[in-house]
Amino acid sequence: MDKQKLLALVNERLNRQPGLTEADYETSLNDLGVDSLDRMLILVAVQETFGVSIPDEKASQITSLQSLEDLITA
């Protein structure tokens, strides 16, 4: 998985300037100011872009971009 592609996707969905960087990859999504609506938008975009399906029980385990990547690549 290309971290830059995932970061670009997340930054696009969050519409943030400046966007998140690799330094933010392991930071808690809560600490990054990502709310529940943002999480849903990110998950939908990730599922569409990467052609994966993330079950609800797994989605609740996503706490950082790293944990999202781990889930996608597992």
C-alpha cells in the first residue's frame, strides 16, 4: 500500500490545508480532529478507491491511518 496515496485520499476527503503527512500516520484520528462523519467519509472513499470491504466491527477498530492501512492490507 502506498502511504502517499492513502494520505492524498484522506486529505481530499477532509479538505484540509495543510494536509496530513506521514508524521501523522500513527497519531490517533481523534487527536487529528477527525470526527465520526469524517471517519465515515474516509471509509467509504477507501472502500471505493481500493476495492475493499470493511465490516462495521472492523471499522470501529480503526484508530489511526496506520491501523486503517493495516486493515486494508491484511
